[in-house]
Amino acid sequence: MPGGSDLELRRSDEAFLDALGARRLPDPTTSGDFLRRFVSGSVGSLMDAVDEPRARVWRAQPESDRQLAVIDVDGTISETGGECKERMDISYDGRWGYGPLVVSLANSQEVLRVVNRPANRPSHEGMAAYVDQCLAWALGPAGFRKARLRGDTDFSLTENFDRWTEAEVDFVFGMDANPSFVRRAEALGEQAWTPIERPVRPVRRRRPANVKKEVIERRGFEHLELAHEHVAEIEYRPRKCKTTYRLVILRKRIEVTRGQLQLADEVRYFFYVTNIDKKDMDAAAVVRENNARCHQENLIEQLKNGVGATRMPVAEFDANWAYLVIASLAWNLKAWAALLLPAELGARTLLRMEFRRFLNEVILLPAQILRSGRRLIFRLLAINRWVPLLLDGTRGLKRLRLA
């Protein structure tokens, strides 16, 4: 759903109107009235409706791609300068706006659920119910064999651990470094710790001089640099659980310098809880699995600055929620195109493509729209590397029958 300025631009685009077979598009104020017709229940029904075509897309994928559904959950702040936004509030860092909850499928970076909330609400509020909806979709209509949940410390809701484990759902969550955990970590002998190996990125070009580090040393600023990482694990049974889980501990030793002066090293601990068996995922792999959630940060950034889903264009709370869901569907359509178009023509590259690039290179191709013999003809006026994918892929989509 475009914003007001985008919609006004399309209303005067004759080629766009011809392609749609429309005489005119609604005025932005009319689109706002459409959003205001939504209430919380109808927004939920809209998200449920999107699940149906999404499931058909995934059922069309090879069985090897449906072995494990990895579901990420996170919250963000959608800042607004408006003063009359219904249920807006001030966040923990002093920003006015809303605090949407985003539940996504890491396999394709699709948005499964996006929930509008006031900015002052806890990140985990309402998370479990929406995660359960996504699990039901993944293990049901979508046809995944297993599911795995990932989240940071705000989403490690221990009261749900046992029932997720009984349902054979894996999870890897961060845990707060509370004093009792830190004491247990410090009590471990050195033989309990093993070095963690991080993947080494290939060097594609010579790294330029580190100007920042030179300035820090010259002016005597304090500088922190990671020296070593080790992992260990202990058993942990939360008070709200009957089952014992693995608590993986990451110990980071950080070198502290001030100018040319070497200060005492600093030790920091990070904690992760999981129900995945050790033979299937060792302690280092648990840390790497949780760190892989960083891709969801990229997804949230694309929703904000690529799609513009967090504009909150109207005053009503539920209407802005509906806008979130409708706008995020544009991002999902990109993912579905990547999954359904021929992989041998590079369609999977679309999964990693930023939305603005996708829009400019794949969607907004200059074309002449003709009507002839009851046919709508798109005569492309420019060619790029994606045109063969679109032409051959369109023929393939026509032959594809999504059960």
C-alpha cells in the first residue's frame, strides 16, 4: 500500500493505469478511509488470509527446502513526529511512536506476523500467541517437518519452554546476564571452556589504513578490542519449567588500552538457552545460530526504509496496523517471486536484494502498454539482466499449478 505521495504519483501515470486496466486510482484520502475500516479482528483475519497463498508457495518447493522452518522474533521502534496518533507513546529511549512486533521466516526473510503496539510496551508482549500461529502454519499447511524459534533476551519466556519442547519445536534464545548466571560462569574451571571458531570472511581487497584506531592511540582515548572467545555450557532449569535445558555461556575477553597504555582485560559473559540436543548442535554452534538472527535486523530496516511499512500514515491505531500488514506484503511478494521463478536464472538472488533495487531493476521497467485483439501487450523499452528471468519465469508461472 503506497503512501500518499506515492499514490498521487501513480494516479497520474498513464502507463501504470493502462497496465491495471483502470481509469483512475483512489485519492490518498480515500485510501485512508479504507484503512480506517479495519479493526484488530479484521487485521488478524488479513494476516490469516495471507498465510494461505504463502503455504501454496512453500508446498511448491522441494522437500529438501522444507526440512526446517526457522522463525525469528524481534521488536522495533517506529518513530513518528505526529501528535494525534492514537495510542502512541514514548519508548525506553525517549522516542515517540509505536513498537511493532515482527515475526519472520528466516528461510526466505518473509514477514509472517507484524503487530502494532504502543512504543512503551515490552518487546515480548503478546509474542507467544503470534509465534504459536506461525508454528501452526509452518508445521501444518506449509509442510515443514520441524520448526525452530530464535530470539534475543527479551523473548526467552520460560513459561513456554516446556510446551514448545513437548511439541518438538527447537528454540535458541538469549538470556540476561543476571548475577547468578555470572557467578556460575566464573565458578567454572578453565578446562570447561573451549575456543569458539568464527567463520573467516574471504578478503576481496586490501583493507585500507585504520584511521580511527590511529586517532584513538594518538589522543589517548580508551579502546576496546576483542582478544579471545570461549564457550562452555551448564544445565539450567527455569523456575517455571519441569525440564532441564542447556545454558550455553559465551565468554569474551576484551583488551582495554588507553593510547599506548595496556590496561587490565575486561571479561564479559553472554548466555543462551536451548532445547537442542548436544549431539545435534554443540555449544559453539548454538552461539552462531543465535547470532544468525542479525539477518532479521536487515529485514526490519528494509520494512522501514525500503518498503516504508512503518510510516504510520493515519491517526487511528488499527488503521496503522493494517497499513503495516498491507505494506509488508510487498516485501513478501519479492520473496515469493524468488521462490517461484526459475532458480537456474538467478531468481534466488532476489531473496537478498534490497527492496529499492528490486523495485527499480525488476518492477519499474520502462514499457509501452498496448491493447490489441483483447490482449494486453507490454512492449519493453529497456533491457537489463532481469528481463530473461521475467519472460521465462512468467511462462513457468503459467504452467505452475499451486496446490
